[in-house]
Amino acid sequence: MRIEQRLTWRLKSAAWVGLEAASTIENVPIPGWFQSATWADPARDLVWRADEVEFVASPSVRSAGGLEAAKALPTTWWAGMRSSLEALSEHKTERVGVSQDHLTLRIGQVFEGVDTTVEEWGTAHADLHWGNVTVSGLLIDWQDWGQAPRGHDAATLWQASLPDPDLLSHVEAEFADDLQTRSGKLSQLMHCANAIRIAAKRGTETPFSQPAKMAAEVLLAELRV
């Protein structure tokens, strides 16, 4: 059972029904969705939602050991993830996971002089970090899915792997077809910008910010050619 709450004015958000909407996706390992219930909480200006979903016994990669667990994933896991993301990218939807405006804003907050125009789009999970994939290959937590730049999901796993150079190289090799596209590089740069911006807001470096700065230098050189 998944239970969440939202302020009343946020009920129009696509994330509110993301899990239910994802039940229409085919050829992607998603926990089954059965039914939902919503109820008002006017005293706190909230609305609650409960979704009954398939029980997931497999732990997320993050909870199974994080980056070390990710490095131990078998070749079949990586092949399955590539197949899943390819099938997902072809799913037709009007939902928006990452918009052109959002990508342009985030990159522009940190880097100047970058043409952020995305030419290739596809459907994405849009929050595919190591906490949202299981060791069995399931993709979980579907609030944010929708159209995004090609390679966005691969770029999200890439960003989540920045603190570990070996894992980072593995992700780059596994998803090279998407990450080496212009849209894939823009997605990576957006994640770099987010990591740098978060560190600046906190006033201290994070495990992601320094490798993000180094990766951004390479990406900027390639994107500005």
C-alpha cells in the first residue's frame, strides 16, 4: 500500500495519478496497480490518496548496498534495464516528465552560453536513481513519468553514479547509445547543474558536486562545438 498526501491546490499535478497511469505501460517491469482511494482532509487543507499495488519483495539497489550493490549487478540486469528503457521510450503519452523549459532553466542557472534545444524526445521514468530500481530489475515510484529528452533516464542513473568512477564508466558503456546523443548530453549537463546548485545552496561540497563539475567541463566542450 502506498499512501501520500497533497495540498488541495496541488491535486491537478500529474504526479498525483502517476502510479495509476503507469499501469498502461507494456513490456516494462512495473509493480502491478490494483485500485486507489482518495479522501479529503479539510481541517488541514489536504487530500489523501492510497494505492493498492503489487507487493515488491526485491530491495532497491540503494537499500541493498548502494553503489557497491550496483557494481555487483549481473549482465542480465543491465540488459534487462536497457530493454525496459527502450520499450518505455516508445510508449505514447501526453504526460510530461521533463520539459524543455525546465531543462533550459536548470542548465541556465549554472552554465552560460549553452544551446539547450532538445531535438529527440521519448517517454521516461524521469526519476530513475538507484533507489527506484530493484535488484530484480523492477522500476518503482512512477509519480513523475512522461516525455523527456532522449537518454534522460540513463543520465539519471549516470548522475547517481558520479561518486564512483568505476560504476560511472559502466553506466556510460551500458547506455552509450543514448548518453552520446545531444539530448543525452544535455540531460547529463542538467543533472550536473542540479548537483552543483545543491552544493552551492548548502554551502559545502557533496559527493556529487565535485565529479559533476569535472564531467560538466567535458560536456560543455562537446555541446559548444
